Amino acid sequence: PEYSFIYASCSQGRPPYHHECGNYLKNRYVVENAQLQELAITDARDSDNDGVLDSDDRYETRLFL
């Protein structure tokens, strides 16, 4: 069967599924042409709006394909 989604979660030394990581995941991964692409982290982006730049965040990402 074909699926049109992936399940992803992340944590940052907190319980998994931390609510701030959703925006981080959306800005880190994208599916294009049925392929998962990992986007580069820019020094100027703060995807989760926690005051810490993405390049300094220490999220542990879990992808379920």
C-alpha cells in the first residue's frame, strides 16, 4: 500500500511529543515527489519560537515511515 504521510515526533530532554517541536519538524522535513527531504538548519531560524535558534536546539527527531 502507498501512504501519503509520515509520523514524526521529537523531544529536547523533555517528554516526547513536546508541543514546541511541531514547528521545528515542519521546517526541518518535507515530502516532495514522494521522497522525504531533510532541509538545512539556518542560523537565523527559531521555528519553535522558544528564543533559541534552531542551530542551537538539541531536538532528537523520531521518524516513523
